[in-house]
Amino acid sequence: MTLVLDPAAQDLLFREARTANTFTADPVTDEQLQAIYDLVKYAPTAFNQQPLRVVLVRSAEGRERLVQHMAEGNRPKTSTAPLVAILAADNEFHEELPAQFPAFPQAKDAFFAERPVREKSAALNAALQVGYFIIGVRAAGLAAGPMTGFDADGINKEFFADGEHSVLAVVNIGKPGADAWYPRNPRLAYDQVVTTV
């Protein structure tokens, strides 16, 4: 075998995992989310920065505030998913760097003193964490429905009025419902992607 991960786990996390479009009514618990986070917090990032912030939308009022900013095709599934998470980048992540990267606490000021530099780094590294978050949801035996079809400015104003966060994705989470999957779209082959120099 070329992979050490059990084939069933490979299927759960990768081959059989799909973006869910419908969900059952089964709830997603805080304990499940804590377990997911305890896995995904180990995502690799530059300087061990941890800019990902997660807002769990559980209330009907919060759901209503979110759905109005979703693209038309994403509104029904976001309205009915058991749990919705707004994943954002904290553009002030550098304040935590001295504790998160004690080998070089000066990184906070040496590399991230300017807001545009922080925003670019936060977006890239939080996006890495978003990928891990989706894998973590799958590892919990749940389905993830990640979306980027939304009014980002609207969500930022609605949920991050402090101006310190930037939404990256909205993820519906739960057990897949009836007809949850669209047909699998093709993927590029190895030789189309990988070159050797």
C-alpha cells in the first residue's frame, strides 16, 4: 500500500465525501463541534498563526440575518441545514502571535505591522484552516456543504461590524438528507496537474 490511512477512512474523508445540498433534521451538537475543532486546530499555517474564526449560526434570528446575504440558490439549504458555520479570517491575528509562535515573538511587528500584509496572510492561512475544517466535519461522520456564493460585504457588516474579520466561506453541516448529492464532476488527472523539474 502506498497510503497508510485505512481505505475506509480514505473514502470517508476524500473519495466518497461530497458537498451536501440537503440534510436530515438530526441536530449537530456543541460536543461534535468541539471534537471537530480539536482535530482541525492543527492545520499548518505560517508562523503558527491561527486567523480562522467560526461563528455558529444556531438561532432563528441569526439564520434569518445570514440567509438574506446568501446567493438565491444557496438560501433554501442554508435555511434548513441543522447547523451553519460562518468561517472568517481575523485580520488582527497578529496580536496572538507572541503566544502562538514563541520561537520568534517579534514576528508580530517584524512581519505583520501593516494591515494589508495581515489581510493577505490571514486570508491565505485561514483558507488552509477552512480546508481542514471541512475534513474535520467529514471525520465526525457529518456532511459539509461549503459555499462561497454570498454577499461578502453584507455578511461582514452583519456579523463582523468591528471590521476586523473577513468572511471566507459559509458551511452547512449535518447528516446528509434525501438526494443530498449532485452527480460527481470530473477531476483533473495526475498528469494534468503534476510536473517534475
